[in-house]
Amino acid sequence: MKITPADRRTRVAGLCAALLLTAGAAAGSAAAAPDALRPGPAREAAALTGSGKLHRPAGDDLAFSFDAHLAAKDNADPNRATGTFRFSHYKGNWGGSADVKVDCLMTGGPVAVVTGIVTRGDGVMAEAEGRRVGVTVHDDGGHDRLGYSWAAVNDPTAFELPPCTSGAPFETAEPGAGDFRVLPWFPSGRAG
């Protein structure tokens, strides 16, 4: 089969069109890529954000909210984390709440451990002021779980807690009552 100059021009034009379509699809994929893989300014190293209530069949009202962050520049030191978290636990006339200043944050995949010093406590949490407490969150979409450092002894003042230490996430978040979000930490500085 003999190829004419007109056939060559048609084939080259078709090849160019295919390359342009491929390049456009690749650009669209890059736009949908996760922040950790995009070029440009570095994302924060780790984060735990969001709020939610815990499910307790006995009617307890337990709530947690988080705004904890580890800046990209502090990737090698989780003790440089900043932010706050808050929790409350009420049942009938009993209970209290606490505000906490973050002093450590570590995340791995969908799990975060955050600790901080209680800056304000009321009710049963008043004695915890000045003490470190820790919380673990498992971000599992609509089935988030949570645990806390004082679970085994039911007293956040019972012992001195080291930074980034907490209990397993054994409690279940109430469906539809909030959402916890964990941004994974990559201590080596790269995703994967």
C-alpha cells in the first residue's frame, strides 16, 4: 500500500489530536490528585479536626471536638503540634467539660493520637486543670471510633501521662452526630 503525502498529514493530525487528548486527561487527573501528591507549597504534616458525639446506650452525653495541627516545617517533631481540643461528659446532674491546649500530635493512616494540657475544666473535670490528657481517634468515615487516656482508671488525674500517649479507640461515634478527620503524617517527609 502506497502512502501519499495527504495520508501522512491525516495520520500526523490524528496522532497530534490523540496526544492532546491524553495530555488533557493527565492534567485532569493531576487536578484530582490528593494534596500530598500535588506540586507546590507543602501541606501541613498532620492534623486532627472535626467533632462528634459518642454512642452510649445508657444515655451519657459525651462530645469531643478537635482542631490540632502539625505544621510542615515541624514534620520531624510531633511535640511542636498546636491547636486545641475540647471534651465533655454529662449524665443527669453529673459531669463536666475541659478545654485542652495541644502539645503533641501523631497520625498514621486514619488513626491519630493527640495530647495536651487541660487549660480549663469544670464540674468533674475541674481537678484536671494543668494535667495532660490524651485521645486516640480512628477516622473510619461514618463509623469513627475514639479512646482516651483515662479510660482504664476513669480519672484523668490518676497518673502523669507522657506526650502522644492514649488508649485504644474503643468507643463508637454516634452516626450522623459529627465527623472526625485525620490527615496522615509522613515523618520521612514523603507520602507512601
